[in-house]
Amino acid sequence: MQIETAQVFCDLAETGSFTQSAKRNGITQSAVSQQIATMERILGGRLIERDRRVFQLTPAGKICRQRCQEITRLAIEMGKRLRQAGDAAAGLIELAACHSIGLHQLPPVLERFRRDFPKIEINVRYGHIDRVHELVLADEVDLGLVAYPRRLLGLAIDLFRHERLMLVCHPAHPLAARRAVRVRDLKDQKFVAWTEIHSSPFVKSIPGNLRHHFEPLHEFDQVEMVKRVVEMDAGIAILPEAIVWEEVAGRRLAAVPFAGGGHTEPLAVIYRRTRPLSSAMKNLIKVLKEPEPEQTI
């Protein structure tokens, strides 16, 4: 028995009229009669008392009505859930990402996301961290991806990862041979700074009597420029691990962890608190929070 037939029988039982049931389902009165006759043949008994002027269900018809109502309810619920699943798998996300995330952490995430949700389109803009915050607060994008998120009025912050901070230097630098370094090991070194590292809890935790040793010789707001200067052996830097994987693998840079660990760079999704998150946006945030494949230096 088809779901459409179950709906026709429910309408007939409710209205008590073959004509009204036919109108509700967009079919002829004759088609209603044929479907009821087919149900009776399949079920092996009469469902309607035909020898009375007043429409009445037989005892078997009353049981059938209950089951048909359940069938149609389940069909409607299933259709609703399938539509919701379709909505979750389609849509458009306007995304802004700071350069460091856009170049390094975002590409593998987008690859996984587009594989799992091929109907969701993502438009990505790239900019400095402060610019990404501006785009989100101005409601020009749905989501922003930043390192060291700013706590601003009206902004929601959802941390999705902490990247380990490393001492980065030329492979021939004396510190490159160390298994780990301590803050006091970095005294009297020439530093090349990424502007955003000033927001790092690690840098802020450096004791005041040592902080003057970390005054940068050069400072850039682009992390790629920092890496190029360190590659020329013109200084050392403190950078997130994921940002230097490629250069370390190619032996253009060396990266040494800090003793005791615990020094990290926070990465976050930011959005306006007043903006409702669509299913597509929630799915992207979920993928961002998935564990990354093991890839350590």
C-alpha cells in the first residue's frame, strides 16, 4: 500500500465523503473508490459499511484508520527531516580569514568541508587580523577566522584550536640543535617579530626584567615576511608551529619547542552576537573543530 493511498483513506474517514476526499487529493471520486477497494482486497476485509446511508467505518476500518494516520504522520516527519538535511548541506558562507590562517590552517579545512558539503559555497576574503574583525562587526561577512581574537562589544568568539608556539631560526643557528629552549636562553638574540605575537599570552608572561631582550630588530604584520628574514639568518622569531611546517620540512628553517610547552596561539571563529548561525555556518565551525591529522615538527 502506498503512502498516498493511506492519506486518501485518512481523508475519507475524516470527511465521510468520497467527493471531499477526492478534492483534497486532487483525484477523481472514482479513483478514491478504486483505492479503497484495493485496500480492502489487500487487507482481506471491508473497511466501510456500504449498506447504510450514513458513512461509517467497520471495526477493521477503525483499526486501519489509526495505522494510516501513523503512516502519514511518519511520512510527513521523514520529509521534514530530509528537507532539513538538505538545507544543512546547501547554502552560502561569506568568510573572512587573517593571512596566517588563510595560507596555512584554512586550506585543508576547506578541502574536507567541500568534500562533505559540496552544495555549500564559501567565498573567502583575506586581510589583517584587525580588518577581519572590522568586516565581521560591519556585517559584511558571516564568519571571521583570526589568531588572537579581540574581545569587542557585540562580538562572539568561539575558539577552535591552539597552535604550539616555537622558536624559529636558521638551520645553522646554534639554537637549532637544541631539543628545547627556555626564555632565558634567548637573551641577546636578534629578534624578527610578527606584529600579532605582541598579543600572545606567552610574550605577555615574559618577566619584566627579561622583556627588553625581546625588542625586535625588525617587525612585520605579514608572517611570510618574518619567515623570509629568518631564512636569511638575520634573526630568530617566535611563530606558531603550523605556519613553518613547509619550511622546516624543506630544511629552510628550524623550529625548536619551548621547555615545558604550554605556549600557544589561540585561533578562533568570530561572528556578530546578533547574527543567527545558519546550518551551513554551524557545519563549517564543526569541521574547524575536528582534530587535525598528526603533523608535528
